[in-house]
Amino acid sequence: GENVEQHPSTLSVQEGDSAVIKCTYSDSASNYFPWYKQELGKRPQLIIDIRSNVGEKKDQRIAVTLNKTAKHFSLHITETQPEDSAVYFCAASGPAQTGANNLFFGTGTRLTVIP
Amino acid sequence: DTGVSQDPRHKITKRGQNVTFRCDPISEHNRLYWYRQTLGQGPEFLTYFQNEAQLEKSRLLSDRFSAERPKGSFSTLEIQRTEQGDSAMYLCASSFSFFYNEQFFGPGTRLTVL
């Protein structure tokens, strides 16, 4: 099965700086890579995702890059704000058409933005 | 609120008791997933429904666990003879897209087994 590794486990940045979280996956058939933000005691919230047919996607201060050859993908947050503080999870999923639909999650990165 | 909902939000039970959780997905979503999340870890897949059919089950889903989605709408997850190791957050997610798999999560049910 798929194995997703995520680094670092904790990350502290000054407000306004950038944060980068990296993930690797093992199954070359995976083609969908979402990122979730989870605040304490709350549900995971989908913040951005990328499909295997693109290498980069950006949404305001958040961007995700994908390198299918190396089987790794990264989350980039620019101009960090205190409200970005949360645990971030990467995940990978196989093609929806084949029935391999469940998400395999990384172990999470606790991001702290210091005002 | 038109998002995924779960009930109850918290459940405390004694070891050996049975518990049942409910998930109501986003109304037009035909796919429903159950995950389990323990402290400091990412969610782990338990099982998946497409409409009323249970199509996939994880090895994590022992025979004490059973899930149903009788009419292809809400789903229930039952744990029989609960053990302390069952203590976790049980998350439900739903999805609609055929080609890609955007999953939206509910708030979870936190189970504590004493």
C-alpha cells in the first residue's frame, strides 16, 4: 500500500516569513495529493490539492508543487500569519476510477507562526 | 450547515460496551469514508462506501467494527466490545467527484473507552 512521509514534524517561523512542508509517497499510481489544515479540536480542512497532470498550483499565499519522478510534493505558505498556526497534513490517493479512493495521510506538521 | 455532520461529538464508554456513531455526508456526495485519528497522527482509513455498497475495508477494521450505509445517505459505524485501544477520534468524510477525490471531513466523534 501507499506510504506517505512528512517532514518536518514541527516548524516555527516568524510572522511574515515563508514555511515549507515536504512529503514523499511510495506508490507511483497515486495521482491526487491534497493538503489539510487541522486546528486544535477541529476537523481537517482541505486547503489546496494538486493532481498528477500539473506540477504546481497556487492559491493566494499557498502553493503546492509536485515532482512525480521523485515522488515528492511540497506545501509553501508565504507571508505567514498567526492564524496559519495549525497542524498540516499531506495525503495521497490513487485514481478515483479504479476504486483506490482512500487517502493515505502523512504524520502531520505542527506549524507555529510567532507574531 | 450543509457540511458533513457527525453525532455524537463525544462518547465516553466503559470497556466491553458497544457504541454506534452516525455520519451525515454532504447531500449530493455518493462516496463516504470513515477514518480514525489518534493523538499526534494523521487520519487512518477504515472503510469506504460508494452509495450503499461498502467497497473497501482496511486491515485496521477488526471484526468488532461494522459499518453500514443502508440507503446510500447517512452511515453508521458500530464498535462492539470496545477496548481501550479503540479510544480515538473517528472522522467521516464524503466526496462526489468521479475523477478526483476531494474529501470533506466532518467534525469527528471523540471516543474515550475507560
